[in-house]
Amino acid sequence: MMRNNNLLLLLKEIMEDIKEAIRTEEEIERENSIKDKLSNPKSLEDYIKNLELLQMKLNALTDHIDQIKSKAK
């Protein structure tokens, strides 16, 4: 029984190590993706354009919500 508990603890530790390694690998992939995007100015320009478009859509949505609020009063 004691041996089984030790094996279970060891297995849990190994699984935690594997989870951490997977998380680390995902973080490295994310960092590399960001570095690639930053090293490519065209991608950065597209990113900024997308942000500007999103900002315009957000402003339009906010204005629409404000109109609905004022009509509800």
C-alpha cells in the first residue's frame, strides 16, 4: 500500500512536470509569434489598422448604446 502511494505521488509529480513543460512550450511559441509579427513591419501596420477599425466600431457601438439609453429615459 505504501509503495502504491509513493508511485502515485511520483506519477503526480511527473504529470505536473509535463504540464509545466507544455505551458512553457506554449509561452515560447507565443513569444516567437509576437517577435515574428514585430519583425515584420507590414504585419505591424495591419495590426494597427485593425486596431483603428476596432476603435471605430467600438465608438459607433458606444454611440448607439448612448442613443438607446437616452430614448429609454
